Amino acid sequence: MRAPDSKLFMKINSDPNERGSVLVTALITITILTLICATSLYVASQNTNAGMQTASWQQALSGAESAVDQAFNALNMSASGTAGAWTNWKVKSGSLPATQPAGGPNASVAPTSGNYNYLVPSNITFQQGVEGNNSVSSWVTIDTAGLPLDNNGNQCYRVRATGSAGAPGPKRVSNQRLDNDLRKLSLIFDRKAGVTISSPVASRTIEVIAAPPAKNLFAYGILLRNSVNMQGNTFIDSFNSGDSTKSTNGQWDLTKRQSHGNVATINSTGSNLNNEPIYGNLAYSGPTVKETGGVTGEIYTPFSASSPATSDPSWTPDYTYSGAPATHSLTATGTSNAATKVKINGDFATNGGAFTISNGNPPDPITGKIPDAYIEIWVTGQFSTTNTLTQASTATVIVNGNPTTKPAATHVTWYVDGNISTGGGSYTNQGGTALYTTFNGVGASPGGTGTATISGNSTFIAVVNAPGYDITVSGTGDLSGSLAANSLSMTGSGNIHYDEALATNGNIPLIGNYAFASWFEDNSDPTRGLTF
């Protein structure tokens, strides 16, 4: 047997330097992986901390907004006379506190000057066992803040609400320091109370100005169920026919213009003012009204109100005609409590010549004055004036055998089931103010729909109460009075002048809720000298 060949065997040598390099490489790799893991954990921890703080910041806003809702609920209940409006509210005197107040007698009415009402609602508690913060606390105050009364004698109020939510996690800022500057989280020190705290907290304060509800329909120059659109060279303003400093001979006067031409819409979808002037306030609910640069007053939202439907009269007519009377005239002899009642079956149109509605009451035997006459006219079809319709304010009577012209005011109330087409120049209200003429657009059924066009080249003076009608104001003539409609479109150079005297003489109730006149978040930091 042959002995093994020594050349077939190799001797493997182990180099200590090579073993050392492998160990160093392994240690470096482990170190890098450890650093990567540590960095990842740090970033994840910071992001989680930032997420927790952001969530708490948002929860604090929800707490503040829920407290504002409770304040508005109390104001609305108080305005409507509902019992229990101020249950659980307290009243205190002095300036508003920087921290949550305590003590004080029970509130029973809305706060007056120098006082404030406050409420500490129950905490909002979330499901137990969830990650992060599980409750939100809040408190809210209401005061007058020196705000003035509105045109109806109602008080505006300031509502300030603070919501607080715990911010789980360590007392350190996140990796985005600007986020902490924005949110002004109290991690160690309470910026408002000026004291240290045991655990981090997010706190937010919002301030809202509550605009009061109107007392009657005529508190708004224009009340709409839907859109308002203005274009061309139009504007809306106000005057007061009963005040010589705000009108001239009861008529609108540019030099005595007032800024109470308030416009309100329950649903603002599709509204665009095109920056045309509104000398008054704008109140709306729904999408933001476009191009409101011409509004000189406040812009309120949301706006909540009822727009009562119109209906045909239930009375039995004194006179009935098929179309406009052939005499081209109607005579009013009724009183405010018992008006002359006329029913027009079909359309009423003045295309056959001039038409006159006059006062037929005899003079008072003692004073010689002619009492005001009242007439109600129900048109079951369309209403249009192509020739002049004159609503007279004088009458000729025989005095001592001589014909004499005397003041003889005529009040006319129209109920129209069809569309309406009229305007200044074709309808002359010689009484001079909207108190003498009212148009009720009823539609094909009570509260129905229709269209109304107000045009012409002079001023049409009337109250237009047609909540189901789409109304167009066009031409060069103006509307002087007030307007309730479904929608309003203003074109050409026709304007609307709201007569404030209607707010005094109007008697149609309007239930409205307090609306937001302004909203802002108070991010002041008193400890750093930052106040707003």
C-alpha cells in the first residue's frame, strides 16, 4: 500500500489580523444598525408626541366650540322667553377672568353692563382605554363688552369660551418647534394663569360676537329665502319717511342716506353681490356670499329666521269683476278694520288706459277732513301695469257749493295669485310712502311660487311681501319700501331704499336666532407680553 503523498495535503494558516478586521466590521455594522434603530425610534417617538399634542389641540377647540353653542342656546332661549334659559349659569361683576371663575349667585337674566354670566359645562369624556387624552373641559362667559344696541333696541353680546385637553406624553416640544409656537401648548408653565402645571395641557380660547335677532319682518330691508345677486350700477340703502332728518317730505334723499338697508338670506347658495354697495348689514346662512366688498356694515352668519308664507284672503268680496273694471277705476270706502273688498277673477292689467284707485269717504261733518280709506284687492291671475295706475291721495269735494281738493289718503293691499309686473311710472303711489301700498305675492296656491318684475324709470313705492317669488329689479327706477322674496336679482341702475318707518309700524313677527357677527381665536400669551 502506497503511503499518502504529502503534496495532497495543505496546511491552512489562520491570520490574527484577518480575524480582527471581521470583528471590527461586525461591531461597526451593529453600531450603525443601533443608531438607525435609535434614530427611527426617536423620530417615531417625536412624531407620536406631536400627533398626541395635535389631537389634544383639536380637542381643546371642540371643547371651546361646544361651550359657545351652549352660550348661544342660552341667549336664544332668553330672547324667546323660554323658561330655564340660564339654568346652571352664574353671574359675577367686574372684568372677565383670565382663568376659570368660581362662585357667584345663580343667573336669571342675560348679563347687563358691568356683569358677566358664566357656565362651567360638564367635561366631555371619551371612551376609556383609548390611546391619548380621554376628556375635555371648558368654561364660557357672556358679557355686553360695551357693545351698542341694534336698531330694534336689542343688545349684542360677547361670548368667550375656553376648552382644555390634556396632552399625553413627555414635557418636551416635538421635532417641529414651529408647531409648538403655533399651538402654544402649556407643557410646564400655564401662559394664562402664570403658574407651573403638573402635566402638559392644550388650551384654546375663542371669542364670538353674538348679533341679536330682529323683532319683526321689516327689520330687514330685504328678507330672502334664497339667493341675492347684484350687478350693473345698483345699491341698497335706507331712509326714514317719518323723520325729516332722514328724508325730505317723506321721500328718500341721497344727502340724508342711512345705513340700515339690511339684507338677509336663509340660503345663500348662488349669491353674488359683485361688490355693489349695501349700506347696511348682510346676514346669511349657507355658502359664503361672493364679492361682498360693498357691504358697509357687519356680515353675520349663520342666519336663522322664518319667512312666513302668504295666502289668499278668506273674506267674501264686496265687489267681483272679471278682469280689471271697465270703468278703469276703483273706489275705497272702508276703514282699517273693515276694508272695501274686491275680487278680480282673472288677470288685472291697465293696458286699456289710465286706472285710478281713489278715496270715496265723505268729509267729517265737524272737522271737514276726509278719513283715510282702505281697500283690499284679490287678483286670481296675473298683475301688470302697462298704462299708469294712480293710487290717489286727494279727492275733490263740494264745500259751500264750490269744488275743493282735500287730502284723502288711500291704503291699498293687493293679493296676487299670478306673476307681477309693475314699477315706478306705471304705478303711482301718491301717498308717498310704502305704508300706503302692500303687494302680497301668493302664487298659484297659498305660499306658492311666481315671478315679479319691478322696473320703470321712477320710484315704485310699496311693501312687497312675496316670499315665494323670484324678483327682478331692473331699469332705471328704484324700489322704496321693503322686500320679502324667494330670490332677488338687481340689474341696470335701479336701487332699493328701505324705509325704516316700516320697522315701527310693521306687525309681522319674525323669530330669529342670534348670529355670529365675528369669530376669532385668542392666541395671546400674557406671560410673554403678547395680548390681543
